[in-house]
Amino acid sequence: IIMFLNLLSQVSSAIFPQVEAAQKMSNRAVAVLRGDVVSGTIWITQKSESEPAVIEGEIKGLSPGLHGFHVHQYGDSTNGCLSAGPHFNPFGKTHGGPNSEVRHVGDLGNVEAGADGVAKVHITDKLITLYGQNTVIGRSMVVHAGEDDLGTGVGDKAEESKKTGNAGARAACGVIALAAPQ
């Protein structure tokens, strides 16, 4: 048994550093969004830990207009997009827009679909990261049915605005997965 454990330890040392190194070297992630009628592919690229992330892609099947776009806490789709949980919020802030001083890390504002139902996504964001303990890898990307009010809702919409931006139902989602480096 001792010889087996020593061999296992040697094999693990040889394999796991390579896996860990590959994860550290990748500067890209991908989320394939799926919903009942909405679908898309979103790429996240970050050249280094100190650089902002660039989020690009295309989402099809949306109604024309603005749609909330967020990173959610969990990479879980066992109950559709509901399993993705709340917006990714490691610092315990209230909801805001992508340029707000106070916001969830996952608050990316809105994407705009044209008359053809297609939203071309190009966002540069300083809080989204592919590195460290607050990485978005393994979480979910979600596009919502409605417009995100960026935390500015008033009256009976104010409380929910500070949590979700009143963006409505989750139209499509996908797990953010590690992609081959670029």
C-alpha cells in the first residue's frame, strides 16, 4: 500500500501542476447561451490580471430593445437559468450599472437587440476577471427578457432594482468555461 501511495503521489505531482499551469495560462473563457428561443456565444478575453476583460459575442432570438446582461453566481443549470442564482456579488454591494461606483461584479448593464433580434456584444469591464478567487470561470452568463434599470428604479420598483435591476425573466444562460488560450 505504501508503494502504491508513493506512486500515486508521484503521478499526481506530474499531472496536476500541468493542469494548474494550463488554467493559469488561459486568457479566454466562453459561455454558450441557451434558452427556449434565445441563443448565443459569448467570449471573455483578459490579457493579464491587471488588464480589463473584453466580453464579445452575439445573442440571437431576443425581442428588439435592451436586455439585462449579467454574470450570475453559480454555473448550475439543473433547473434551467433559475439555478444560476443571484448576480455574482463577492463584495456584497447593491446592483448598479457597469460604470457605477457601487455595483455587483456581475453587473454588465444591457445589450441591445436590433429589429432582427440579434445583439452584438462588445463590453470592456474592469471588475470581471478570469484570474484569482473572484474569477467568473465556472459561473453563469445570463441575458434577461427585459431592460436592466441599472439600480435606478423608484417607487415600488426601488427595492428590486437594488438587487436585480428589474431585468425580468432569464431568457438564456450558459456556464462560463475555460477556453483555449488565444
